[in-house]
Amino acid sequence: MTKDLEYKAFKITKKELDSADGIKKVSGYASTWDVDQGGDKILPGAFADTIQERFIIPKAAGYSSQIKFLYQHTTDLIIGRVLSLKEDEKGLFCELEFFTDPDIPEARKAYALAKLGELDSFSIGFKCGPGCMWIDEDDEEAEAEYGEGVSRVIKSVVLYEISLVTFPMNKACLVTAVKK
């Protein structure tokens, strides 16, 4: 794990689909707009700049994404690549491809466990961007605006990685499909 990054995890609901192109993929919500178990609420639009700056621009220039697909937040276990990221009404939806190179056995292991439904959660490694704010637990106005149990509102995120993990911080972040 990287020292200064924060991590948020999300549950995966596995649904097997056949991929027409034969690429091993997983998709679902890397983050949602729900309050997580740590009291954080990431707001819609929080990922817009990071998607543009760390995913779209590098890919358009012929470089790899600066947002990595990891196994259990372990930075030396890159198990695939990010194919797509988009914000929608529920959260940050992602489509990720597993590497199939035999020299990366962790990717094959993670894919197999996801396919079995045993590895069923996403988590993100990020830093808060500008506009993050802590909420006083007695702040009734903030509770009315952001919901009960919110301790921090995150308006901007610098996303570093999306991981498949065993235990999620946000129970609403779901893997919705594992494609073969």
C-alpha cells in the first residue's frame, strides 16, 4: 500500500457474461455516491477531472493510464488495465481487463476468484482533491444536506488505482459482470 493514499472498497455482484472478444474482464462500481462505512460521502462529479487527466489524456497520447488495476491494493501486483471509467447516477462505473500473460499468475488467480464469486469487491486508492471537508457530528444542516452518518464530504478525487479486494469499505460498490 502507498503511504499517503486512502482506500475505499465496494462490494461486487457477480454476473457471468460471455465476452464476444474473448478478453477476460470485470466491470462494476469502483465507487458510489453512498456514505461508506468510514463516514465518507464522495459527491457526483468528484472523479471528472481525474478521469480526464489520469485516464483519457494519457490514453489519447498513446501512453498507459495513470490509474492502475491492482490486486488487494498491492502496488507491485498490477493484474490488468483500465478499459473504461465513467460517472453515472450511481457512482464511478469501471470496466477492467485482466492480463493473461503466464508471468502474471496473480491476474489469473484474481480472475478465477472473481468468476467464482469469491473475490467480489472493488476498492479505490485515492487522494482527496480540493474541496474536501470534515463534518462536525453535531452539524444538523450538513446532515440534512449530505445524509446521516457523514463525517467527510469529498468533492474532488485524484484516483490512483482500482483494486479487487476481499473486504469492502463501501458495501454498495459492486462487480456487476465477469466476462470470459
